[in-house]
Amino acid sequence: MNVGRRRLPNRRNSTSLEIEHCSLRYTISYSLFDDGSLAECFINNHKRNGAADIAVRDAGILLSFCLQYGCDAATIARALSRNSDGSASGVVAAVLDKIMGD
């Protein structure tokens, strides 16, 4: 089944915040669709152009495409790796937890 991409307006509001995960700091910028659902997420590591920064920037792009092609953030968050206590194992899960309010 081919699902179309939900496009965002060229000009849109975004929210920025910072988190720390596994002793690394990340900056997150995200935007919402008109219905309030998460539409895109850009993630950067504090060590620009290092391996962690490149990996997390790519992960943010992939996350954004998933959201724009119909997968909701809660479904993605549940599918990502978790520790035995339910906390995020990886940074993308930690980002989604932060945005969605745990």
C-alpha cells in the first residue's frame, strides 16, 4: 500500500530543547502537524560532525520521514530499544520520550 507523505508548510513553528543521554548532550528541534501530532524532529549532538552527531542527525531525518508517511510517534517509541525498567536505551527513544512527556 502506497501512503502519501504529509507535507508541512514551508514556514512553521518549531520547539527546541536539550537533553542528555548516556553522558552526551543533544539539541532537538521539532514541529507538529496542525492536529498536534509530531511531524518532524531534528537532532544534533554537541560534538558537531562526530560519529554520534552524524548518526543522530540521520536518525532524526528517518524519524521525520516515518512520521510524515503515517507512522505515529507513540508506535515508533514503543518499537525502539528499551531497558528492563522501560527507560530509553537509545537517544531516539529518549528524544521521543522527552517530546511526548514520557
